[in-house]
Amino acid sequence: MTGESAGGASMVSVVIPTRNDAAMLAACLDLLSRQTRPADEIIVVDNASSDNTAAVCSAAGVRRILVDVPGIPATTAAGFDAATGDITARLDTDSRPPADWLERVEAILGAAGPLSLVTGPGEFYGGRRWIRWAGRHVFLGGYFKVVGFVLGHAPVYGSNFALRRAVWQAIGGSVVRNNAEVHDDLDISYHLRPEMAVIYDPALVMGVSARPLTSWPSFRRHVRMSLVTFRVEFKEEPPLRRRLERARARRSLEAQRRRAGRDDGG
């Protein structure tokens, strides 16, 4: 059986893409083992690590799958493909989930429609205080505001989001899998359809490492990947056309709901 447990409750999968980050992975898996709502399955997607990632997964008793195609898009997609839960949550190896993270994710998506996603911000740890502040308010704040404006809806944040199974079944065949320079979370956000709803919960906070912001080469790489991702997405579907088509589709869906409501009332 996939999607639901024998008792009818939702099954929750967790996907963690990783590459040569065993120490961070061990800490993340330890926090996942302490969740108030334990995961039904945890899938570590190993992108050809050469460290002791395999031993860390074995010690934690989690499923490990191997992906040889380089880059996080292929790694994330393989994890979502393999997940069997009705809800699949995704975080990074350096994410630090609070104890009630999965409990809250399940509650939010359990009350939402089958084509829904939930995401939240990050609280940076490590590095200097001003870097942590800039990461939360400039880097992530800009991501949600600027990208949200381009998309016409909130984007998902790769270190802290979850989706219903039906969402991935609908978009999994169209997401980028073979370009290591693409941000997988932005790509997933861009492929969402008008009937899919992203719930942004500012209280669903995830601890995330500030290490991408602590060196110029790392930060420059993230910026370059963002530019590449936008170029790939805009080539496939120009942003203005995307917003207009989704606005028309939303109006059509709302009209259908109003008609259905009148029919039910009559």
C-alpha cells in the first residue's frame, strides 16, 4: 500500500538529497528520529558520495538510494519518485528540523486540498550574526518576495517544504533532472499548475546552515545557479505569459466553484 497507512492515516515520507556531507547528515537524521510525529520512511538520496554517508544511513536505519547523475535536481527528483507517502517532506542535510516539524506539516497539508504544498522560512545558524540576519531577511526575504512576484504565488524553499503526492505525480515528468546548475526548488515552483496551492507558513521555521553565505565563491555559485534557473524556466515559459495564463485559470476555477456552490444550495 502506498499513500496511506493500514489505519487510513496519511503516510509521511522525508527526502534528503546529499553528497559528501556525512557529519551534517548524521545530525539531521538524529533530529528526525526525535520528531513528535515520526516519519513513516526517510529516503537519503546519495549523489555519488565518497565519504561515510552509507555508514551513517545504515546506523540510522534509513533507506539510501544512489543517483549518479550530478546535481541536486536529479537527486531530489529521484527521492520524490521513490517516496511512497501521501505527503513527502523535503529538507537538506544541513537542515535542523524542530521536533514538531513533521507534525505541523501533516496538520497543514491534511487540512488542505490534494494539490497543495507547504513551505516556510529558515533560521540560519553558524557564521557571524550579521550573516545570519542577512540570510533570513535579505537572502530568504528577497527569495520569497521577488520570486513570489515573478511566479504570482509563493515559491517553495528547498530546505523546508512538503507536497502532496498528487502534486509530484502531476509535475514530476516535466521538472529539470539533467542540469546541475538549476535550483530544484525554484524549478518545482515554476512547474506548479494554477490549481496547485502553495501555503506559506511563516511559523514553519527550519534551522539552516549559513555556510552558503560565508564565502564569496559559495554565494557567487548560488547567484549563478539562480540566473541559470531563470534562463531555463523563462525559455520554457515566459513569466508574463505564465502569470496571465494562471490568472485566467484561477478565475475559471473560482467561477466553477461558485457555480457548484449555487447548484449545491439549490
